[in-house]
Amino acid sequence: MGHSQPEGQKPWACACCAMEAAELAQTLRDAGCTEEAAAALMADVRDSRRLLELLARHRAALLDEVHKSEKKIDCLDYLIYRIKQNQHKREE
């Protein structure tokens, strides 16, 4: 009796999240990982602690980008406010 994969059985799946390799790779890309970063993360799928550490680091970096973008939006909002305020004063 051989150890071939039975028909209908899913291919390789990550032990940490039970995702198939293609789904895991796509999810990592959708989360903003480069191909290289996704490959590196997938290489660590057997070490869930390491994988969680790397994912948390990537999440923190993305959140930092969000905060920087929020500051830029705040600056634009202030500029828009000042322009409108100045226009209103001229119209009086």
C-alpha cells in the first residue's frame, strides 16, 4: 500500500491556520506582503510562534502607515478649514 494522497483530499495545508498553500500565499499578498516576504513567512509555517511574531511585526508596520496617513489627512483637513474660513471672512 502506497502513501499517495487520496482523491478529493486537499493538498498541503498550513498546520497553524489550516489554509492551503495557495490561499495562505494569496492572503499574505492581500495583506501587503511582497512575494519574498510571503515566501519567508510560509517557510516558517511549522513554527507558529515565529509566524505570529512576523505577522504581528507586519501588522504593526501597516498600522504605522495608517497613522502617518491619518496625520496627512488631518493636515489637509486643517488647510481646507482655513481656506473655507478665509473665504467666509471675505464674503462678509
